[in-house]
Amino acid sequence: MNSYPPELLAQLAPVMFIAGLDVPPTIATPGSPTAAVPKPQDAFQVLTLRLREALLAQRKVAIWQPEKKKSFQVILVDKDVKFPPRKLVASDDPQYSAAHSPLSPLTPTSPLHPDGLIAPIWIRKHTSLVPSVFVLFLRIFEYPPHVSRTPLDLPDAEKEREREAEERRKDSELAADVAQRKKITNERGIKLTVVLMASRKMLDDPSLDARLTFIRRQSGLDSRAALFVLSPVSPSELNEFVRSLQQALYEPALEYYTAHSKRVRRKRNRHSQNVSTHTNPSAALGGGLNIARPLRPEGWTVRYEYKMACFAEFRGEDEVALKHYQDAYEMLIIMFGSTAILPPRTKRWAEAKVLADCINIKIVKLYLYNNEHALALSHHNTHIRQFGDFSRGWGIGEETFEFWSWIARQHRVLAELLEQGTRSTLVLPTHKPTASNINLSQSQQTLRTTPGVEYDTLRSLGINPSHALQHPGFYYYVAARCTEMRRRRFLAAVDAELTQKPIALSPGFTNEKKVEHLAIINELYTKSYELFKKHSPASNQGQGRLTLWIAYRIAQTYYESGKFDMAVRFFERIAKTYRREKWNSMLLPLLSTWYACAQQLGDVELSIKLLVEMLGHDSVDSDDPSSLEEDLIAVLRSTVPSSPDEPLVVDLVEAQPIFDSAVVFWSPEVKVGEHAAFQLSLMAPSSITIASVPFSRLAIHFAHHESPIIVEHEPSEIESTVSVVNLGHIKHSDSNQPVFKANLRWQRGSVIVFTGSMSSEVPAVLKVTSIVLVVEDNGWKLEIPFEPHSKRSASSSVGRWLSSVNPPKFIPIQREEYRSTTVKHRAHHLKARFHHNAPAYLDEDYPIEIEVTNTDTCDLDVIISFLLQPTEIDDAVNWIVVEDQRSSSLIKGIHLGIVGPGISVTKTMHLFNTGAGGDRMVDVSIQTSTIVDDDDDSKEEEEEEEEIHQASTRDTMEHLKMLVIPTVNPIQVTQSVAYRRALDPWSGLADLQTFDESFWDHRRGGEALVTVSMACVGPSSLRIESVDLDRRDNQHAKIIDSSTEVIDENMSEFPAEYIGGDEFCASCRISFALEDDQDVTQDALEGPGRYVVTWCRVLQNGEHGSKATSYFPLPPLRPPMDDLVALLDVPPKATLHVPVSLALTIRNYHPTRSANVTVHLEPDSLEAFVVSGIRNGRVPILLPGSEEKLVWRMIPIECGYVKLPRIKVIDRRKAIPVSQSSGEPVVASDASAGDLVKVVDLRHDTRQDVSTRTDSESVHGDEVEQWEGPGTILVLP
């Protein structure tokens, strides 16, 4: 931006003059070359220095300042500073009203007279010479304090009057000075503010307010924001004062610039009434006199619009400033459109052109302030396009260096503006396409009307780069390219001047000769390079391609400026990436320029390397395909190497190769000792010639070969497009290979095929690792290594096998991996069989016999491994046992010994399965290796590296087998549980035995009868050795007795054999006791034992297998619970006329609720008995956990099955009906009297498990417990 006046580009801000803060004379100014500044002792000197520093730090003059804060551009001035005159005559002159400003085009002495638009001095006037606010710092007078001799001295009235008079006199002088400054500022409409500096003691003086009021009135200061008092304070408080001072004076500053805008607007309205008329052709006849014309109305419009834009910018109104700048710019375009208004190549034309460029920068900057990137770039492009069209009409088109100089300047200014913005608050837009779920195949009209879809977003998927604002590095790059065009046009003009060709030289041609174009180009490219690196995506590996291209342009610039060493440094870095990414079209011109630099530097070795690398590319000059070859031979024969004994290695690993090379193996794999045929073809390029390159030797390096195959050059007069060199058979272990002879001269497009075969006695991968060509001439020895598989072009590489030389015929190789072949051992012949009696039973030792037979012709060392696959069966625990090794997964390395041909060996694996039935899978790995005869015992002590090599090449094979073993449960167990209430009397609530830990409380317990049915379900018979009940009593359940407990062993049923479908049963009684708050529906009682069944399988030959033990735990107990129940105890039979007892026990099982029970014996049910006992009565209150027993004596008077008397028990406590809670029907007649209590006949007291009851049982009750009528008793005579 140095090409333009800084006044026209800087961001405008309100100007504040600060007076009265002169540097004390004892303190050197910052610009003086004195030594260290002594520390001031006076508090007001420190305050002055701090004020200067704080005020000057508020705002700096800069081009990019988008922040909108109430701050001023502070300028320190003297107290007696004078403002420039508004007009040339004095204000009391009668001609004052008709006079004009010294900078007006109407003033003859003005630099703009008669037709100038605007001058930078006008901006300098409002930014440096005339403020909007004037702040005057003064020291208020403070009378020296009177020192009393003693504290008891009274105030001296005479001294007080003297002090007041002196203060009044000093205040009057100060007010007079302020009034004089006030008069000057009022003439210009400038706000005057006075800051009085006083000591802290003065602030507490009661007379201070009166003195301030006197000074304000005498000086005529305003009542608002015109007078401040400041005492020496800390730096933080001082900064706060400066901030508050600026905020208080910001509104008056805005009013000052608003008044200027109104004045300029009135002038513009007066001039706009004049209609602009262009000069007619007749007026141009006198144009040769070059008579000055006054400024046209269009010029006045530009002038006024620009002034209003500046005043709006002073006020911080960016939108208003943008509108006025645009109006001024449009009017300038109209003026440039007429050569009569602005004749080309005149002073006013140049000034207007600079003004248009500066206004364009202002407009672009204001757009960027508002983040309107597209509008900013559009205006920049429009400015270049419009003035480019104007330039062509002015004779400054693309063929002139002036045009490209101006274009480069515009792009550079934009780049500098963006660079300043990005350092501050500007965020550049990203132009990556956004992912969208909209179907892009729809019509554009549909997309325009789709709700929620932005059509511009979809269009941004493809965008013109010139319409997208990019980072400043791009515009520096464009400016550099334009500067290159400028230099090219300038060199053309210089050449025309030297050759005296008729050409019109521009007025600036002389100055253009002084411009260092290459320095400018290098500077622009360097800035672009740094910014491209800064803005490159972080995900990129290394530098971006455009960044490298810019680096290449920098290297070209260094080359053109004669700095060849700097160019070579850039070329070295760039060429690495170009080689790796195969940018051959860009690499060739780089190599050419690099070669030219090497020639200028006299670096012979670098020149040779570059020429050899350039042989891999097409010739730059297609008419002379032998130019590179001739240059290489010329360099070799005209120079000598610096180290004749050391070869010069030209590495072409990443570079484009000279030859199209390919290696093809006929077979993908061969056996040990078998020949593998191969062909190596080297095809010369067809675009250039290399027939004269003195290749002396070719070395072919194979994998795992210490010495390469050497082919030396032998001249031959036979020329053929396809020639064959037979290399014979190459053994993998041979270290001494013969030297072959062949003609190593390639014509254009010719092919030399090297054919042969290879073999290896150990497993390996046969392939060609590298090829080295040697060039020897005049003492030079060049070694050129390159890859055996390389292509000059990017065409797909398909292997070809030469099958015929005359005529040449190639067979395409279809497989993918044709560049190598694998040497493998011969397969070992082995047979494995498994012997076992499927299916396997759970819990048994299941033997599996593996028989391995050697069907090969040599001895084999056999090692077997077993892997038990994990199963998805729940609660399944499986393991295998081989010999003395046990594992749940892998048993590895069971050595079966050396097995001769036809010999079989066996090994038994034992499988153990638990849990549930299902398939078990075992992977069997049989590793075999051949036996190598070795009579020398000393070879057992070889080095570690040799042992590792032998282990890797050992003839070893692995045979994999999978064995699937079905597993079933041999015994299927079915268990059922029946519950009975305890008949023993309950202990009292106060019985001390209930507090004993060993006390078995059966009040909330009973008995459970568990019946177990065991059935043999396997295909094989079982021999049951024993069935025992393993007692495991716990705190809630214990076993009373079991049917398996046999006192006499001779009466036992076991051992016995059972076939499929046979069953055997067992039963046991369990006593259980519950806690008061225990819920068996949520937490069942653990079974107090398990059945232990010892058995073995009966094999098909009648023998017995190994013994196995199965465990079947007793089921968990979930007994049903009662709240209130009546238990009826009656004998099963009676004798006629013999008394019997009938007992009724009422129990309250509820843990917290008492029961109020009544008992009723129905009289109509007493026909068969004579009953003695209660008929109707109330039982005492039953507390929780208590019982009451009632007894009747009955004499039967009838024989046979006689119905018992009906007894009704009613709970009169109003609560939730027990019958409803247990699912029993409610008798409606008893509902009003109370809740009917269930009466249970103990002869039929059997209940099911809570979890096994069905819904119908829960609704209709237990059919065993609930009888529709009274029970019966058998009465015998």
C-alpha cells in the first residue's frame, strides 16, 4: 500500500488535541540519544508522563481498525497551538463570506486550482491540524501551607485573607487563559475541556468547589463535560480516568463531524442544481492552448461525496460512509468515461486515478468489516475490469508495462489488506462443499421452492475461484504473475529501443528502468509462499502442490536474477515431491532450468545426474530427440572426474526411469529344487535416442543372492527391435556366477530380453531386487540403479512373456503376482483317523483315540496339538486331558516320535463335559517335519543366526482336522415338591427357647416332600453304581429322611444296569423354617442337598467304561404362605358308639396383624354324631405368630362313610379378605359377619410350589385343600 498516500487509506477516527502535558525539562524525550532517564521525584511530573503514555496508547493510526469503541486519535500539542485558517481573509474582512478555503479549487493559490478533486492534505488537515475535541491540562494554584510553630497557635486571619486573594488572582489568570482558548475553539465549533491537576490535599479543601465554579463562569466553559479535576493516582485509576474522559467527550466529537457533514451536504445540493454538459467538438479546437477549465459539477459531486464519507467514517458510521464512497466512485467512473472531463496522462487524471484506487480500497475494507466477502471481491474485480477497459481506450492496454504494473498493484493492495485483517478480526470464508441429502437430480425449479433448502448452498458445490474470496497468499501470487508480465512488456520495450523499432514509449519508461522487477517478483512470491503454507489444511502430508509451484516460481526468479545457488536449493526440495508424486510434466522444465544453473555454477557431477534423469523424460525439443544424449556424451568427454576410483551413483529410484523394465516369472510357485523360468525385459524410449550412451555393464541383483548376474557389453552388428540374452540356469546357493556378453546398445523403442531359470534348495521367494546400469567413458564411471518394475508412462502394467523372437510375439500373463515366484516344500502325505463312541455323555471321561499313519516315502517327525473351542452353552465347563496335561483350551506339542513310512501311531485324548448338552469342537493340528541326516555332531553348536535360518527353511507342514463331538445328558431328572404344614405345637411368644441360635422355629415353616424321577435317555446303557443324597443342611432347610438311606446293603437296588427309557425314583422329606419378613417369591430357599449318582457307560462289547459321577441338586423351595388358617385334625376311622376326638387348631401366620376369631358348629350337620363341645363361641385374640386349639368329643351313631360336622371359622376383623387374596370365592352370607377363614383337613394337607401353580389354580383355590362340603370318616361297627 506504499504506492498510495497513507492519508487516503488510513481508518479515520475522532481527533483529540491534548495540551498542557509537556515533558518536564529535567527528563529527556524518548527520541533523544541521552543515557538512562532519571526517575522523577515530583508527583505531577510522574502524572504527566503517565498521562502522555496512557493517552497515546489508546489508538494507533492504522488502515485496518474495525473495532467500534469510543476512542480518539490523540495528538499532543502545545498550549498555544494555532489552527489553520478556514479562509484566506480574516473573519472581520467584508469579503469573508465570499472567500473560500485555502484548499478549495476556487482559490487561485490552492494546489487544486482550478479543477482538482481532493488532496491528501485535506485529510491531513482533519487528522493532524484540526481536532474535534481540545483537552487542556492545567495546574490549579495551591497556596503554600503555613507552618505553625506550635499546635496551639490559632489561625492567622491575615494569612487567610492573603491566601484567598492570591488564589482569586491566580484563578482569574487561569480563567482568562481558558477563555482565550475557548474563543478560538468556539470559532471552529470545537469542544474545549479543561482538566485541572491538583494534589490530594486540595481535593479535601472546602473552598475547591467555589474556586471551580468561579473558573467555569469566568472562562465561559460549558456546564457538561467541560471541567475535570485530577490528582496523582495509580496507573490503573489513571487508565480508568482516560477511558471515562473519552466516553464523556465522544458525543461532542460526533456532533462536530455531524455539523461538518451538514455543511458539506448543503454545498453539494447547491452544486447539484447545475447540469453537467460535456465539451462539444467545437470547443476542442482551442484545446492546443491547454487552457485550464474550472471544476465541473461532476467533480464537485465527487469532492462533496468524498468529504461526507470521511466525516461519516470519523463518526464510526460505516454504512453511511460506504454509501458516500460508492456515490463518489460512481461519479468518478462517469468522469473517466469522458476524455473531455479527464484528459489522459494529465496531472488531474493521475490524481483522480489514485483517488479512485483509494476509494475502491475503502469500499472493499468496509465490506470486509461487515463480513460481506462476496461483495468486497466483486467490487475489487469490477474496479479492475472497468479501469482495464478505460486503460485500453487510453492506450495503456495489455501490451504495456504500465497496465500490468497497475493490475499487480491492485492485487497486492488487496492482499495486504486481507493480511492485516486476518491478523486482527477478519475470518476468511471456507468454500468446501457442504453435504446435502437433497436429491440433486431434481430440477432447479423444484430446488428453488423446496422449503429449508438454500439454492445458493447447492450452487456452491461448484464455484468459480475468481468469485470466491481466498486468503491473501493467492492475491500475492496473482500480483507476482502480473509483475512478471510487467517485466516481460518492459523487456520488450527495451529490446525495441535497442533495435530502434518504431514504438511509442510511455512517459514512465525512464522511471521503469530504475525498477528492480525481479526483486519485486521474488518478494511477492515469498509472501505468497509463506501464506500458502500457513493456510494449508493440516491434514495434508507435507506441502501442497500450489505451494510447491510457487516455490518453483521463486527458484525461476532466482535463476533469472543470476542467483543460481539459491535456485538450486529450491529445485532440490521441489524435485523430491514432484518425483514422488509423478508430476513429470512439471518436473521436466524444472530439470532443464536446474541443469542450466548447474552449468553456470560449474557443478559437473550435478550436471551429469540431471542429464541422466532427463533421459527418462521426453525431449524438450521434439525436433532433436538426440539432444540430451549428445549433451551427456559431451560432458563426459570434456571433463574428468574428481575421484576416478569412486563411481558416481545416479539414483533413479523415485525418478522417471530411462527404460520400461519388467520381470516375469512363468510359474507362481515351484517346489524345492525345481526350475523357475523368468524373463527380464528392458525397453528403450521411443521419443528420444540413447544408442550412443556408452553402457558398459548391466548388473542384475536377485533376492538372497550375494553376487549379481553381470552382463558386459559386446558390440554386435545385428540390429533388431527384440533381442534375447540367455542367462542359463541360476542356482540360489551359487556365489560365483559367470559373466555374460551382450550388446548393450538400445535403438529407439528396442527391447532386450534377459531369459533364464532359477532354483533353490530351501523355501524362498525368487525375485529381482534391483538393476544397475554402468556407463563408462573418459574415466567417468556412472552407476544407474533403478527398479526392476518401472514404466515411463502411467499405463497399466500387464506382464508379457516373450514366446517368439522372429516374429516377436508376447503372451500376456493374467495373474496378479507375476513379478516373483515362491519356492515351497513338497507336501507331506499323512492320514489321520479318530476312534470314539459317539455321542459323549455329560460328566463322563470320554476317550478319543487319534490314529496317525505315515503314507509318505520318508520318515516324519510328528507333533500333535489339541485346541478345545469355546462353546456358547450356558454353565458349560469343558476340558481335555492328554497324558499328564490338562487344559480348558490348548494342549500343545505332544510328540508322537519319528514315524516311518506305513507306520501308525495312536494317542488318546480324554474329553470332559459338564453343564448342558450340545456339540463340542476340538481342532487337531498335526505338524510333520522331515528328518535331515547329520553325522557331524559339531553342527549342533552353530551360531544363533544359522539356527534361526534353518528353522525358517525347515521342511515342516501342518495338517488341520476338526472333530465335532455331540454331547448329550445321560440321565434326565424330573423333580416335584409338595408342601405340608407343621403339626407340632407352636412355642409361646415368651418362650426363651425361641431366642436360642440353634432353635428350629417351624411356626412359619413346614415340611416339603421332594420326589425325584431319573430316566436314562442316552443311546447307550448305563450301569448305576449308587444313588446317594448328599446332605447340605442350611439355616432355613434341613433333610429329615430319604429313601436312598438303606440300612441293609443286601436290600439295595444298586448296582444295576439301565437301558434307554428305564427310570428309577427317590424321595426325601425336608423341614424348612422361614423368617418373619422373608418373601419366598423373590428369594427362594436353597435346596439342602444334592443327589450323587455314580455310573458308567456299558460299551458295545459289554465292557464297562470309566466311572462317572453326576450331581443333581435339590430344587429351590418356594412354599405357599398363609395369613390365618384353621387346621382340622380328625382320625381316619372310628368305631360305632366309641368316642373320638376332633381337634381344630387356629393359627395366625400374619407377622403384624392380630385376629378376632369366632367358631360356629352348624347344628344341621350333627345327625350322625353326638357332639360334646362348643357350638358357637369366640376364640381369644390371636396375636401374630400364636395359635389356639379347640377339641370336640364325638360319638358316632351311624356306620359307613359319615360326613363330619361342619365347622365355620370367621375373622371379624375388617381387613382384606383372606379368601380374595388367596384367590378363593367369598360367601356372600358371611361377608357381613366377617372374613371366612379356611378350614384345612390335615389328612389332605398337600400344597404345590408357588412357581408351579397355574392361573386357574390361583383363582379357584387348591382343589386338594378346599372341599365343597365337610369331610368324611369311616365308622366301623
